[in-house]
Amino acid sequence: MTDRIEIAEGPNRRTLMKAGGAVVAALGALPLVAGASEALAEDAAWDKTFPRNETVTHRKVTFKNRYGIELAADLYSPADREGERLPAIAVSGPFGAVKEQSSGLYAQTMAARGYVALAFDASYTGESGGVPRSVASPDINTEDFSAAVDYLGLHPSVDRERIGLIGICGFAGMALNAAAADKRIKAVATTSMYDMSRVMARGYYDKMTAEQRSQTLERLSRQRWADAEAGVPALAGGLPETLDGVTDPVIRMYFDYYKTPRGFHKRSINSTTGWNTTSPLSFMNMPLLSYIKEISPRPILLIAGENAHSRYFSEDAHAAAAQPKELMIIAGADHVDLYDRADVIPFDRLQSFFEQHLA
């Protein structure tokens, strides 16, 4: 595998780097925007943010993770391949999104290219189970990917020895963490990757000082008492309802996806209430990518936008990983372009990557 693909000259990220400092100041107060059972039938109503592909069969399914939480998913498969045992891909992300958004688009597109593809809602979000709602966990959300592999490996249409993952944005880090531990996963690709443990523990571009980290932990620790007294966890609050007075390009970029018809979904945390205020606690001292080298000799494909404020997460993960690995930089693209821009997302490369490594 090629070690690195560059599709453009090095970017100028100075403006976004400055913006990142403003966004990280809100860590913990602003969302970081960033036995299986078969569903009963093909759904009648299409509730996705992307058009339906009539060459693909879609079914709603559920399955449980190792902690007993029932996960809701959309299963996509090529309509003209009934009766065949096919390679499969589990997809989740972005962080705070639901399967009706980006992950569903990826899954449907890969199904049209010959894969059984499962887009799932992470625990505590969307249509999946788990209480309280709107909370994230580096452990449980990593487990969600392995639970998706459990489901796919028992499905009669899937060759269980040919299962891969696609992780998007914050769930890309969880996908890599799952692949490091779960040897059933034969290949893993990420787009617009965030390492959520790193950004929550250190801030964007690792700019959080030790004093700021201590203050954040102090505030979040005391919030637990407030939540316990109230009986319900406080919500951090989502994106602003308008862009009036908002100059931060990162917030404006996320708004353009989550708060407009382009990507809004009523079950998406980033489109609505934001995460629970205390969600960062478990991430702040549990690094996700400590064992990224142990994915080898299984391959990694990391895809990032040239102009993405998050690009450094993919670059650093690529540097830390062992071979075979590949970093693909998409010319002119920002972080959110890789959520839903079908003309920007390198689906041809994703297809060839999985064709090679799920053969």
C-alpha cells in the first residue's frame, strides 16, 4: 500500500488554527461539532438527509452491544446480489450525528458498490438505547463498532472473514481503537478524523494548558453533583440558532451542515441540544489511540480535507500507525465537505481500498 497520497500542495491553515483556539475554549460547554434482531420490513418513509438509491435494499435493524444496549441501524445491501455472501462494512459518525446523516450516505454508497453496509447510531444517541441520553464514552462507543461486527458476522448475506469499518469525524478514533483490539476487523478507513480523547484532554492543536485542564476537570467534577441533585444531566447546548454575530469559521462550517436543510436531523445531537455537559470526563484521561500500531498488519486509510481544521489528527495518526497505512488529502476540501459532498468524498478510493483488503 502507498504510504501517503497528496492531492494538493500543503494548505494554509493559519486562519482555521486561530479559530480552533476559540472553539476549544468551550470544551465541555459546547458540543464538539463537533443477539441481533432483524427489522420487520423495509421502511416506508425515507427519513434520511440524502436521496434514496433504488439499486440498494434498505432495512432497519437492531442488535445489542456487550453492555446490553440495543443499537439501531440501517442495513444497506446491493439489490441485485441477493443470495450471495458479500464483504461488509460498518459505518458510524460523525460525533453527535445520526445514521440518517453522513454515515447512512456512506453506507448506501458502499452498498451500491457491492458491499453489505451497516450505518448505526452509537449508544445513547439517535434511535439506539442507553440512559441517560446524549452522552459519549470512549469504551462503550468503541464497543459499538465491535457489536456491529458481531451483527454482520452472523448475517447470512455476509462473509464474516471480510468485514471492515469506516469511521467519520469523532467516531473515526473509536473505529481505529476498535480495530486495534478486534482482530476480526480486516481493514479500517476514516474520514475527517477527530481523536476525541486528545482534543478533550489537550484542546485543539494541544493548546490547553495544565491549569486550563485542571479547571475544566474541577468544573465538570462539580457538575456531577448538580446533575445528581437535579436527577437529570445538564446539556451543554448545541450550535447557535443563527449565525448573527458569529465569525468563527469552524462554527459557521458546522452550522452550515447541522442547522440547515443540508444536514439537519431532529435526532442529531449537533442539530439540536448538544451533548451532556459532563461527556468529556471519561475521554480526558483515556487516550483512544495508544495502541494504533497494533492494527498492523491490517491496513488503515486516513482521509482528510486539505483545508480541514482537523487535518492534523489524521496526519498524526498516520505517523503513529504501523504499515500498511495511507494518508489521502483531498484538495480544497474542509472538514464537513467529507460528510456529504458526494463529488468530494473519494468513494472510488474507498471502494478500491476495501476491494483490495477484503478480497
